[in-house]
Amino acid sequence: MTSDVGINRVSRRDFLRAGLVFGAGTAGLAAGYAAVPDVFTRAVYAAKKDGRSNDRVLVMVQLAGGNDGLQTVIPLQDSAYRDLRPRLSKAADAALALDGKFGLNKQLTGIKSLWDQGKVAVVQGVGYERPSGSHFDSIRVWETGDPARRQVEGWLGKTIAKNYDSAGHPLVGCACGATGVPGALRDLEATLTVISAQQSFKFLGGDEMERAAGALYTGTPGIYGALFDTSVATARDTVAQLRTAASKYVPKAKYTDNVRLPISSKNQLAAALQLAAELIVAGTGAKILHVTLGGFDTHYTQEARHEGLLAYLDSAVSAFYEDVHAHGMADRVMVATWSEFGRRPRENASTGTDHGTAAPLMLIGDPVKGGLYGEAPSLEDLDRAGNQKYTVDFRSVYQEILDSHLGVDPREVLDQSFERLAFTRAPVSRSRSTMLASATAAG
């Protein structure tokens, strides 16, 4: 048996097993870590099963509050739209035409440019059965991928837990620009990283927190102390890797959060997407990234509020694409938007819209086969509450992302199969052994 282990086969657990845990504090860690970042970078792609070693990356953008799909992807010639929205429907006059029937909101100029290059897919009528109209309930459904509301794990967290070695490589799944783990990433068996900002990488709580953690470990004997040491060492290693990544990355696009929204917002979407680009470009092994833009609960004076948010979204996403493209990595990265629900078709007396149901989603990037997918719900055939009837199960979108982009078995995550939406340009292949296992499980 040879003692020579190839660099591509070394994992975080190998370091722990050999006792190579950096525990000398931040200064010693930073000095010692610089020699081994490639080991962690390459090892992060080590998967739990065959066929998980592709380098595809997914960036989920949550449009929190319930984005108005009818004002995002606008029906240009639909008289019912004009009747239901006598004031808001003026947006159709300046929309950026996608075809003869639909157009993007005038604020989405950068995304429209990517559409013209065949790099944007719009899936229309996305929703699910028996929506409640509650923000919290609807977010839970989208985050778990379970309209029956039985699941508690997030669909992305479950993806990480079943397919990637995140326990030793916690940058596989990251929430960027956040202070907590998004529900979509949550799973008890998945190790995740939350990074609030790229200006400095340190323990939440700073040096005092790090010193307290060290003191707690030295006073905790036996197996619990060893487990705590492993956790602290992993956190320190991750901080060091982030610092190394930051030193390698130079943005090749202009990101700005200096936007004037009609309603005060603490959003830092551009900074969050720049951080996501940094993790991708620097080769940290990040696979699934999540960012959030809030403010879409537009019950009143919607026009200016919504268009301001869309302009902000467009600027940040366009800069992100330009950045990863300039670094030669755009062919790996897919951006996907999601929101807990759309808005009601009829505008209200406050020139806003109330909680609705179905809405379009956007998939953006070089891996995307551009075009319109699904069927837009009829505005002349609404449900009893005056909402649109969904035409595409949201899990069909998840299924295509998992299967064709990330190359993992969607049935492991979603428990069943859904209608195929072929919006991926060049689907990745799963290994034969994995496909055989999936076929056996399905039978």
C-alpha cells in the first residue's frame, strides 16, 4: 500500500485524521494555511457518490416579499391585463419585448441584453396547489420543496447533505450577505457557511469570541473537547481560506449598492453577489450560494417601489455576470430567482397589489438555454380568490437545476419526478453507477 496520497484525493477529514489541525490562533493559522489552500479547494469537490465532481455552481437569488410577476414579465397585448390594472398596466408601453406577447420591465436592461444572447430562460406560471397567501408558510414551501408542509429540511441543504462532503468543506454551501442560514440551505447533516460581508473575515463577535472559544476548549476534556476542537478548527480554517481567496480576487465589474429606493432598505445585494463572485473566482469550491433582495411586498404605491427594486436587481446581477465572465468562469454558473408568491392580478385602491399565487422565475447564465418556458396563466380564468392558476409546479424548476445543472439525482431531494423543463444548454452527466442506483430506487 502506497503512502503517497494524490492531492486531488486529500480531504478535510484526512487532515483531521492525521492530526494536522491548525490550532495556533489566527496569526499562526494565516501563516501556515497559505501553503495548502489548493488542497482544500480541490478536495471540496470530493463527493459522497460517483458523478458529483463537476464544477457547476448555483446562485439562488431570493426576491423576498412576493415579487409581482405581471410587472416583471409583462403581457404586452392582453386586454385583461389592462382591465385589471388600469394604472400599473402602463408598464407595458415601455416594456422590453421578448417576443410578440411578453416583455421585460423597462428596468431590466442588463438582463434583456443577456436574453438577446440566449442566456436567460423565463419559466412562466410557476406555483403549487393550495397556496395559503402567508409569507411564512409560502417561504417554507419554497424552501423545503414540499407543498404538503411535512418536510423541515431545505431542498438545497438536503442536496448538500446527500451529495457533497460539506462536513470537512463548509464552503460548499454559503449564504452571502446574510446573518443566518436561509431555510433553503438548512439541513442537520449539512455544514454551511454564513458570510455577512467581504470586507473582513472573522468570527462573529471578533477576536474576543475566538479567544473565548479557545478557552472553552482547553477547559473541556475528553470527546466533547475533541469535537469542539474540530468545529473551531474548521471555522478557523474556513476564515483563513476566505482571507486567502480575498487576496486572489480582483473584481472585473462595477458593483454598487448606492441606489435610492423609494422605501428605505438595508439590502446589500450587489455586495452579496460580489462576495459570491469572489468565492467562485478564487476557487474555494463553493457549489451552492444564496443571496436575498427584500422589499417586494408592494401593497401600496407599487410602481416606483417595484421598478426601483428591479433596477437594483438588474444592476447587481449584470455586474455579477460580467465579473464571472471576465474571469472565464461564466460557463459554470447559473443564477436562479425565486419568490414566495406573485401578486394578485387586480391592482388595489392604493395603486399596489396584494398577495397572489403563480409568477414567472428567471434562470440566467451561460449554462442556460434561453427562451420562454411553461404557459402564462390566463388572466380571464382566475380562481375564486381572483388569483392566477399555476401552470408549472415549482419543483419542475428545482428538478432541472438539480439534474441537468448540478448533476445530482433530483429524486433524492424531491422524492418524485415532475414535468421536464429543458432550460439547461448542456446538461451534465451523472455516472452510470449513480443512474443505475436511481433507476433501481425508482423501480
